[in-house]
Amino acid sequence: MPQPSAASVLPPAIAVPTVKISHRGADRLKQGHVWVYRSDVVSAEGIAPGSVVGVVDERGKFLGTALYSSASQIAIRMIARQAVADWNALLRQRIRDAIAYRERVVRDTNAYRIIFSEADFLPGLIVDRYDDLLCLQVLTQAMEAAPVRATIVSELGEQLKPAAVAERVDARVRELEQLPTRSSGLLQGQKSGTVFSMNGVRFHYDALEGQKTGAFLDQRENYAAAAQYARGEALDVFCYQGGFALHLAQHCSKVTGVDSSRPALEVADQNAALNGREIEWIEANAFDLLRDYADAGREYDAIVLDPPAFAKSKRNLDTALRGYKELNLRALKMLRAGGILITCSCSFHVSRSEFMEVVADAARDVHRNLRILENRTQARDHPILLNVPETAYLKCLIVDVTC
Ligand code: SAH
């Protein structure tokens, strides 16, 4: 964790409420993680939901400062190893640091994630930028507090001068965190739509429509990587608003995108027009379509598989792995020799090695040999904290299908 500036650090004597955690919880923090589960909280009496708290071990040793949730299984999310005298000042500093990090690592786009929760030491806050629009998501009680929200919007405004700031609400997360219901909408400004560009490809964006915060920005660098290799006839399965398809269309002679969401395909079609591309969009269940196409002996030179997270928890891991296996098997059947498979998994619960094993298994079943061209992850504006495995979730393999 970066050190807070001297002005916001005081000795542990500072008057914030204190949460005592178990030996196991303290060990977890010592290993570099930033979460403590409720089962490792020994005492948190009288602590208001969303408070800034000092964290101590069972012997009373001070371990750092955290944000407390009274509802989530993740009771404690660390924000500093020291005492924090001025959370407001630290919040502003962290926002500026997150912006500065993107200035160093983000290229060829005006749409990217500015704040990625734990990975930016701002647990519970996500902010995406789409050209001159900002879109934020609040995921925890501490980030929901009115003064905290006001500081976030004010600091983002000062630093980035957006035309508007929108909030997108994930009703399920708010329910789990016992936050009052709230609807998505503009927090500041009037503008909700814009056109952004990444890797030279243009996209429509509407802050009040679509899934997640609007686009799948985590795939941005993978789009460009995939476009390097794909040629000939391409199929983009689970295409949403056409992220991969539009990039592949730069080099492929024919591109087809498949998704079960009609609204997503309507935007995909507008995006194709915006870029002067002809792409075929098919509204279908990907599993049915892949089975039918594979049975009919259709062939492609490039196939993208980018399904939604099949494993929402460890419990449905087996079903998820079967789903990945089936998709990869059908796709591999349809790829010509020399073809390219771009296959992704965004389920944190499916590890990289499990995912690679599934793809390898599918390849064995259809007697194809695969060579890994690239073994990729999320774009670098979605940083991965090495000691917080949960921040690494996206797998994107680009493989060459030989004989
Ligand atoms: N590749 C996209 C992101 C895909 S997100 C991009 O880069 O932007 C997953 C997509 O899968 C969503 O658009 C969702 O509508 C679609 N989807 C979910 N289940 C599906 C199914 N059974 N068949 C087809 N599409 C499905």
C-alpha cells in the first residue's frame, strides 16, 4: 500500500473506533492481503456501518486503518498500514494517484478504468472514463457515505473536468451490502452519451444503458492483440457491442458477431456503421449456434469466445468448466489449420491453470494441436495487486491451431 502523506498520518493513539481481529485475520494481513472476513473479527461492538476503523490483533497491536462493513462477509478492507488522521485528504490523494498511474500506463484510448477498487487502494469504488464522461460505481458502505461521495465527485471534477458524472447501480451488490436502493443516473452535468475511441476504433457510449459500466474496458489490450493475428473469416461469440468484432474487421474479410442480447447487438450495429464496417450480427444462444454451426461443418479462420462469468462462486466451478469445455470444443472443431482461437474467461474462481487445462482437454478431444501465441490478462488500467489474487480475474489465450 502506498504511504499516506505525512499530513494525514498520526501515531496509533488517534481516536478512531477499533476492530479487533483474530490471529488468522492478522496473518492474512501480514501476507499482504487487504481483506479480513467477518469470521475473523473478534470484536467490533458499536461500530457504525461504513466507518473508518483502526485494526488491532488479539494482543492489541495496531495493524493499520480500514473501512468497515457491517453487512459484507468482507468486514474489513484495509486502506493504510498507518493510522489515518484525515480520510478525506487521503481519499483525494488516492484519486490523484490513480489518475497519475493511468497517465503512465494507458495508451491509444480515451476510455479506461480510472479507479479499480482495492487495486487502487480505494476499496469499494470503481470509476471508468469514456471520453468526457465519468461513470462510477459504489460497492461498499464506506464509499456510500454522503461526505465520501461528495469528495469523490469533487476531486474527479477538479482533476478531469468531465462533462458529466454518472452513477451505475448494481442492485444485487447494494442489497448484499445493505445499502438503500438507488437508481442509476447522472450525478453531475447533463450529458449521458458520447463516442469514445480505443486502438483507433470508435464506439458509442451511453452512461445510462448497457451492462457493467457500459463497455468491457478490461479487454481493450486484448482486442488489439487479437487483431494482430486474425485474418480471413472471423466469428466473435458473446460479442456484446462488438469490441472484438470491430477490431477483427480491420484485417478480416468477413466478421460475424453473436450475442443473445438484442439491445447489445443494436449498439454493435451502430458501432459498425460508425467505423464504416460491414459486420453480420446474429441474435442467438451461443451454445446452440456453435453446436449447429459445428454440426453443419462450418469453418472459420478466427474465433473469439468471451462468455460471461460462468462461475460466480466456487460452488458452480464444475458447471463452469463444462461450459468452457463445450464452447472451446465446438470452436476448435470449426477452425481451419492455421486459424486463431481467442478464448477468454472472466471468472475469478476459474484459475488460469484450470482454464488452460480445459482448453487443452478440448483440443485433445478434437485432435488439434494448439500453440500459445499469447497468454494474456486484463488491460493494465485494471491493475493486479500481486498479494490480492482476487484482483486478477481475466484470462485471454490467443492460440494458433495447427493440424
Ligand atoms: N466480448 C464482449 C463482452 C462479452 S460479455 C466485449 O468485448 O465487449 C458477455 C456477453 O455474453 C454479453 O453481451 C451477454 O449478452 C452475452 N451472453 C450471455 N449469455 C449468452 C448466451 N447463452 N448466448 C449468447 N450470448 C450470451
